[in-house]
Amino acid sequence: MREFKITYFFNEEHYIRRFIHMETMEQAIALVQSERGRFISFTDSRGIYHELDTGKVRVTQVAEYFRTKK
């Protein structure tokens, strides 16, 4: 499984980031597209629960994420 970072931008200063695990970039993009215009919920890496109206997002960015070990 590969890890992908999805960033939902509301404006130039405000955004929410979500991490998912999928086999391919195409699957990650398909997930984002299937959620367009809906409410979604997820818990971020800090354990904070989010409910997000994807219809209010101005830009959605999907990128493969390579986590570094500390």
C-alpha cells in the first residue's frame, strides 16, 4: 500500500490535510472524485475528528506521501 496526502484548501490560508492508503494514484483520485460535493468524515494524524463539506472546498490536491522516520 502507498500513502497519499489529500489537502483540501478553503482559501490561501486555511486547509485540512488527510492521509489515505491506496494501491495507486488513480485509486486515490477516484476516491476524491467520488466524494465531491458530499460531507465526509475522518480522523487526522493527530487524532482530531473532522467533518468536511467537500462542496465548500476551492482546491483539492492529491500527492503521494513519503513519510520520513524520525
